[in-house]
Amino acid sequence: MEPKLPKGYEPHDVEAKWYEFWTENGLFHADENSPKNPFSIVIPPPNVTGVLHMGHALNNTLQDILARWKRMDGHEVLWQPGTDHAGIATQNVVEKQLAAEGSSRHDLGREGFVDRVWQWRTESGGQIINQLKRLGASCDWERERFTMDEGLSRAVREVFVTLYEEGLIYRDNRLINWCPRCHTALSDLEVEHQDQKGNLWHLRYPVVGTDRHLVVATTRPETMLGDTAVAVHPEDERYADLIGKFIMLPLMDRQIPIIADEYVDKEFGSGAVKITPAHDFNDFEIGKRHDLEFINIFDESGVVNGNGGRYQGLERFEARTRVLADLDAAGLLEQTEEHLNAVGECYRCKTVIEPYMSLQWYVNVQPLAEKAIEAVQTGQTRIIPQQWEKTYFEWMFNIRDWCISRQIWWGHRIPAWFCAACNEVTVSREDPTACSHCGATELRQETDVLDTWFSSALWPFSTMGWPDKTVALEKFYPTSCLVTGFDILFFWVARMMMMGLKFMGQVPFKDVYIHALVRDAQGQKMSKSKGNVIDPLTVIDEYGTDAFRFTLAAFAAQGRDVKLSVDRIAGYRNFVNKLWNASRFALMNLEDFDPSGIDLDDCQLTLAERWILTRLIDVAAETGKALEEYKFNEAASVLYAFTWHEFCDWYIELSKDDLYGEDAARKATSQAVLYTVLEQLLRLLHPLMPFVTEEIWQALPGERPAVSIMSAAFSTVSELPEDRQGASHMERIMDVIKGVRNIRGEMNVPPGKRIAAVLDCKTSKAAEVMAAGEGYIKSLARIDDLAFGVAVERPAQAATQVAGDIEILLPLAGLIDLDEEQKRLNKEIAKVEKDVLMFSKKLSNESFLAKAPAAVLEKDRQKLADAEEKLSILKQGLEKLAALQ
């Protein structure tokens, strides 16, 4: 009979077909009026400029597993999608386009440039959304939001104005991370630190009125032009007499004080530190403590300004070269030493950032942070794994005010207007026509936009319609969980906690699941420069989405990075194929089967059938528990072992005699069990492997309980009969079959050869179990003559193995030629010994060890270990043969 499934599984056609089916039938859409219990997740909004990378793939696969599982488990699920406007990233993309056209944003003007960005977003932005669909993401796409859409912009404005009215938003002139290329302030997250080889220069500063010098060390000598003090530790006896005196700042002919501050480390370098309050974050704090002058020596492009004296007009690194040359000429450059320095770069354009004094807008986050800390302490929100709580608390207890302004054009423009008449600021929910202080009408709006994280901090409630009181908010807020990476625990998670508690009065999510990084097989971080990046879309094209998703889940252990290789994905493609082939077998044997009205309680079930049904009940419980605890790898492991080993390797083989036999009643029962186990297994696997499970499930005979497997119940195994004792007996029988197979393999008995076996049972109970399993043992171990019992007569010459309280004896007389087998083993041993010797010599060669790449050494060490293990097994086999002669 022609099976309903083709011989091979071809993922591409299947995936496109079912994704379209799911969306057309509205199966991802959340019904806010549903009486079902809610389960909601907000997607960490990817940048509108983004393309799918491994981090996205892991993050969204785990969310989709939860969403699909909870839908099947009877919840009304909202998986809220959307994208982030990604201020700096998007502005850079469009500016590059303009540059290629010989234009710039300044040529277009602000309004024209913003129009151009919207045009880009319409035509090219949001590519990642379609890529998430390739991954099988079951988001409610009807609710897709964008951080710059009209509703979210209204929410942003409401929050800004409210915080300003409460005195929690203010302006101040402070030190910030500045990108001289993008001309904007950057958050800490937008600064990437790279270890670079540089220098530590030791400069000699003359003490006024003496012949002494203080030696200071710096990695940025050009900043000395803005020095306003030299600091020493108050308890450093070497400099006690100099505190309060002055330094003559070289090259600038400006006197600066010698001050005492406990920040200085007496043991580091000379114990004297140059203080540049306008260009170093630590120096900024010292400058405030000692009321020092703040001298900014750069303009917004990193070019020395008028405060830099004769170096005015030089780019900062040109100024560094000139300053060092002049110091050296003056005999004031004492020493230059190599130094590894963590250099901060703009995450978009890779320009070295500059600590820079600038007038910016800030949020006073301390009052907001207190409630966010309390929410985790009291269990309103759980962080999983719990180890990340410590990181969260450390940052929250030491939180600094948040710089929310950015000097770019793409983003939410700050709703503040400056009055030309009185210089006061008007902050308003609606665009004002007059100054709120003096009534004058000449107003100028702030040109800065808000930090992208400001709008994404509102994501859990702004996406559901806040500030309006919507039905969606009532139903789905607070969200059930957030799945995110540890790298944005502070920058996004903590800020959502603060804003959710402030504006909704409740935490934004009950659980935060922090997943680890996806690294390569050696545990290295993936990067283009290393050439070890795996592209999710390439992998999906080659191996199919289900194999890729299952691999990610299988390696997503809590607290451990995912070590991914293409070989591992290929391995799980074999798993998909194994399920496919087992399903084809089942469907070929279910052609005449009608599943309606199955009641297995009324059936006379065999021991194997009672075993597989009991195991199915356990696997359903274990899978549900693992998902409940966010142990995705455990869920994958349980399902993999049951599918491959118990269902495919054992149960299908155990069922064949009944399926192919003449007993119609037996065949019908066997079909009922086979159908039930496969159908339930597909449901359990569906959250992890949605496409292949839908394809097989739809091919099953009879009427289905739902339009799609994703709308079916996750598990109905509670209705199945279970037999704990019978399952235990069956597993003892299987252990005996495995024991016979092991002996056959070790003794090189041809697989097709039928043999005799004796089972020496140590108890009468064991003999009863063997009697119940006699048919299975004969069929699956290929035995013609089986003897078993307590104190049974043992053959004189036999290979043995123990399975619990049963000794397995295979009489070998006439079964194999012992002399020929010995010759074969000796020949094989000699061959493997050569390999062991070769790799041992290679790995003891000092020259080879010094020159060979780490990957080659690791490969050769593995080959040696494999050869040694094989040699040990062969020698054991030879010893067993010798014992039989």
C-alpha cells in the first residue's frame, strides 16, 4: 500500500505550507475576551535594521516553545511581536545610503531626513520579522508594534511628561560617553570594549618653587591639556609636604593644585594621578569633590578646541602625537611602556568613544529602582537561573541616573520647548503654542531625541495600548515571563521593571528566564573576524527548521552556554528523519484503522503495550515539568530518548508480530496502541518541532480533534491505562534481549543467524517474568531454542552476561569457529596497535606540540583516545574467547 507520507522528509515545502495555514486560520491570534487563563510574553524587540543571528534564533525558539506548549495546555496565549526603531543603528544605515548618493542628512534637513528613514523602514526595514517566521515563530502578527508607531509614541510622551512633572527628569551638564563620529551621547551598552595593545606614558610634572617632579602615568596623554589637578593619597608620606602646592602644567603654562584624595592607589605607579575632570569618569567625581575647574578641550568631533592652546584644530590622535613629541623635546617624557588597554568603541561605527562634558537630559532612577529591587526580593518577579539575581541587585543597588538624550534625528523627539523670552522650559503632552511660564509664543523645541531604551522600557504595557485602559492590558498584563539574554539584564529588564511598577503598579513579568550565549563547538564566541559564525538561515535551508530548533533546545541548559556546531544540527536532522520513518511505518499499518471510539481500557493489552503506554504517561509528565521549570534541554532529552530508543527501536519492533499476524483482534489492539502513542508523541514534540509534527499529525487516519496539532491538547495521557509492574517486567525482558544482542555483537555472531540461549534465573519471580516475555525474547534476539528457569542446566561452553538477577548463557558450540575468530581479533588488534603507537609518538614529539594548532592537537588526542578504547574492547573480546576454549 502507498503510504500517506513520501519516502523522504523535505522540510522546505512542508514549512512554507503549514506556516501559511497557521496564519490564515488565525491560530497565533490572542483573544483578549477568552475565558481561558492568560499566558503572555513580549518579544525582545529586534532592531528594525537587524537580521537573524544565533542569539535571536535561540531566544525566539525558546519563546515559541513556551507559547506553543501553553496554547496546547489550555491557555489563551499572547506572544506580542514588534521591532525597535534602533535610533543610532537606523540613522547610520540611512546616512550610508545618502553618502553613496553624494548627499547627507544635513542636505535634506531634519524633516526630510526623518521622512527618508520612514521610507527606508517601509521598503527595507523589518526584514528580521520574515526571518522569525522562517523559524516558526507563532507571534500574534496582527498585533505587531513598532517603537515609533503612533500609539507607542503617545505612551513615550506620557511617561516623559509625568516623570518631568514629578521632578524625576532633569537636565544637567555632566560627563557622558560621546561618539565623535555619530555626534551623540551613548549608553554604556552602546559602548563595546576591546582589549588593544597600546602604551602607558609616564609624564614628569614640575612642582612650582622646587626642583622636584611628580610622575603621572596615562594612556591618553592628549588629555593633559585639560588637567586641573594632580592627586595623591592623603596618607602617602612621600607627598605629604606637597599637598596644597602647585604643579606647572607642561605645554600649557598653567598652575594646577596638588590635592589629596583617597581614590588614589598608593601602590600603583608613582602614587600620583593626573586629574582631568572633563574627560575621565573617575576624575569627574574627584573634580566635584574638590571643586576643580572642568576644562573641555575637544569639540563634538574630537578636535582640540580653543582650550587646547597651540594644539587647537588638531584631531585628538594627531594632538596625542604632537603632545608626546613636545614633552619628549622638553625632557618631560620619562618612560613609555607597552600596555593592554580596554578601549571603548561606538557599537555602530567603531569610533573610539570620548568621555565628554555635555548638557543632557537625565532620569533620577533611585526612587524607581527601590521598588524594582523589592519586587525581586519579595518574589513578585523571579529571575531564572537564580544566580542572575545577584547581578541584578549589584547593578540596581549601585544605579546611576540615566542619560536619556541622544543627539541624533531619528527617534522620539524630546517634548520640551525653550522660550526665547524667559529661557524657561515648557514640557507638554501636546505641542504648546505659548510658554507655560511667561506666555511668550517664540518657542524652540529640543533637538535631542530619547535614548532607544526609553521607549523599549515601556514595551510590556505600551504594546497593549497604554495609556488607555484596554481589554488586552486587563487580560495579559503583567506578562507571564520574559525570555532574554543576560547582556541586557540591566539596560532593558531592569528598566522595564522600574517603568512597569511606576506606571502600571505591577511588575511587568512574573518570570525572567535568562538564557546563555550561543558559542561555537569549542566554546568560542562567534564572530565574523574568527570566521566561526553559523548563519541560522543557511542552517535552516540545509537541515530544516525542526532539526535546528531541536538542537538549540537540546543544548539550552540553564547557566551553560550553548556550544553549537553544524554536525550537531545534522545529528538532529537524523532524529527528524527517524521520527518520519517510524511514522511512515505506522501509517502503512494503520490504513484500515479507524481511531474513533478507541478505549484502551477495554482492550486486552500485551506486556509491551502496557509498558509503552506507561512510559508515555511518564514522558508527558516529565516534559511538562521540564518546560514549567524552563529546563528546555531536559524536555528535549526526555523526548529524544523516548522517540528514538523506546518508541522507534523497541516498541515498533515489539509490535510487528501482532501487526503482521493473523489474529484480527490482536492486530486491532496493536493498531490502537500504535496510533495512540504516535499521536500523543507528536503533540509532545510539537512545541519543539512544529512543522514535521503537523505534517505527520495531519496524515493520521480518522477525524482530528482540532484543525491543527497546535490547537490540540498538549497531552491527554491521563486517560490511558498504566501498569507500573507490567512496565517494570517488560524492561527486565528488554534488558535480557539487550544482553543477548551484546554477546552476539562481541562474539561476531552473524545478525541473521538464529541461536539457542539459556537464562539462569536466580528467583522464581524472575522465571515468571521470562515466561511472560518468551515470545519477545525469541523474536527480537533471534533465538530458536530458549531454556529458562531457576537452577537450569548450564551449557559447558557458553558466553555469558548478567541482566539483574538473570544470567544469560549463549552456547557457542557450532555457533562460531573459535580459532578463526581468534585470528580475526588478533589481526584487528595488530592494526589498532599501530594507530595507538603512531598517535602516541606524534603527541610526545615536542616540536609537533609546539607548532601544531590547538584544533589539530585536540583532534589527534581524540583519535588516540578512540584507538585506545577500541584496543581495550578487542583485547577483552580475545580474553573472553580464550576463556571459552
